[in-house]
Amino acid sequence: MTTPPRTAPTSTTADDGARTEPSGVAGEREMLEGWLEYHRRTLAMKCEGLEDSQLRETSAPPSGLSLLGLVRHMAEVERGWFSRTLAGEDAEPIYYTDEDPDGDFHPSPDDTWDEARTTWQAEIARARELAAPVALDDLAVGRSRSGEGYSLRWIYTHMIEEYARHNGHADLLRERVDGATGD
């Protein structure tokens, strides 16, 4: 008889709040923001209760993907879409460089979970602050490579997609680390 895999925790740490699905009848903005928060909290849940070394474990060679790398990547994504694109701020990269454009996925031995999590949460807080006064149809300051604009609605939808995709990766990484499965 095999032992069933452990189930991942169903809530995030106290300072992140509980993960809840948005109402099925919420208004558009409330629903978009609710799903984005849901996915942010899902990634936090996937990392909850693990040691720094476990957060560095990779999925399977040749992939170097780890939960720590995903959190660092999402800090960069939050900064990119909200600070740079939406607000037009000159926000320097946090983890990547010209020499290592995927540096967010490549933590060094000196990089820690505490730093990555704190940075990620700060970028989320900044994203909320920047988006709050903007209407869904308002265009961001930044433009695409082709010069096309992005509405806040588009940015929210893209961020939900980005988190959902990477939360799928996080599911597999967490199961590899300790057998935990779940939403």
C-alpha cells in the first residue's frame, strides 16, 4: 500500500491573508483584481513551510526552474508591468542583467527566500498602489514593441495568465520537493 501524497496548505501566511476565489457575480474590476490576488496567494501557498534549500530544488534536468526562481521572476514581472509599463517609471531590473537575462530564475547561493519573498511582496504592494487610481480602459504609459498601447484591463488579464501558468509549474515543483499536492 502506498502512502497518499501530502496535501499542500490551503491558506497563505498570515500577512498574505487567506486565499479566496472572487465572487462569481463580482463586477469586472473586482473580479480581475480578485483573480490576480488569488493567483498571487496560490504561489505563496506553494512555497509555504519549505526550507530555503527546498525552495531551490529544481524540477528535472536540464531545467533549472525552482520555486525560489519563480518568486524572483514574478517580482520582476510585477515590476515590469506595473512600475515600468503602467506608470512609466524607470524601474531597474531586480535580478536579471544584460549578461544574464534570465537571472531571476538563477538564484546564487547567497540569495535567500526571505529576500526574494520580501522583494516580491513589495512589488505586489507597489503594483496595487499604481493600479488603484487607474481605470480599466486607461492606457499605460509604456507601449509594446510595435507601439501598441496596453489598458489596465489587458495588464490585469496578462498578469492572471502569467501567474496561472507559473502556478502550474509551482504545483509540479512542490510535488517534487515533498509530495504535497493541491490547488
